[in-house]
Amino acid sequence: MIEVVVDDLAFVEADAILRPADDTLAPLTPAMKRLDLQAGARFAALCQVQTPLNAGAAVVTGGGDLSAPLVVHLVLQDAEVSGGREVIRRALRSAWQQAAAWQLERIAAPLIGVGPGRLSIEDAAELLGESFPGRGQGADAPHTLRIIVDTDEERTTVDAAIRKFRS
């Protein structure tokens, strides 16, 4: 099931949230910087990496002070690659694999890849919708994706973009 809600990602009830990051797990957007502040010092300590990660990877950490106990970090840029539709698609596939391995059923996500010079709201919503494995593709897959947006207008836009992916 995919649903779109106007909410604050830091307070959403879910098994895990998706968080776009760079190769050192640093936040990529002002919204993710605010999320990190809400998550607190424990979360910051969990986001330390020994070696930079590759774009397209996904890793799981604890959620610190967030409502969700876990965070799945999607690495969208590294020293050689910076975002783009295919990197986001790879990172989402990696995130869904991690979610299945961790037996996560309810995932909350912002619109991955939205921002200046990146994907439109519609494109980001479609990537989330088309990649989400919870549409009856196996018992290990997450079953619920809650796409978190900031406004009712964004919710209407995202609802229209993902209509064909809803189960």
C-alpha cells in the first residue's frame, strides 16, 4: 500500500524512514539537516562512516530520537557521481533490499531527489511508486510506504503521480 500524507518525517510512526545522503551520510537538503537535528547526538554518532560509500548504496542505522527506530540512508552522491534518476533508482532498489533484510514493513519517505536542478515532484513520486516492492511482490518486502510531503498541494500532485502504482 502506498499513501501520501502531509506530516513531519521526524514524527511519523514507521519501522524506518528513508533519508537521502551523500557518501559520508551527510544530509543533502535543508529538510534532512532539520531531521538530523531532531534525531539528536546519538543519531549523529551512528552516521559516522569509516570509508565513503558509493552512490546508489543504502545503509541502515538507528533512528536516534526520531519516532521511527531505524533510518535507511540512500547514498545519492559520491566523489564521482551526483544524483540523477538512475542513481536514485539504484539507491531505492538498495533501500528496498535493506528493508526486506531487516524485515521492515512500514516505511516513510520524503520525495527522494527533489530540489534545485534535480527531479520534479512528479518524477520523484513516480520513482518511489514504481520501485516500491510492497505491491504484492513477496512476503519479505515492506508492505506500506508513506510518502511524506509538506503541503496539501504537494499531496495532490503526488497522489496523481502515483495513482497507477497503488495497490
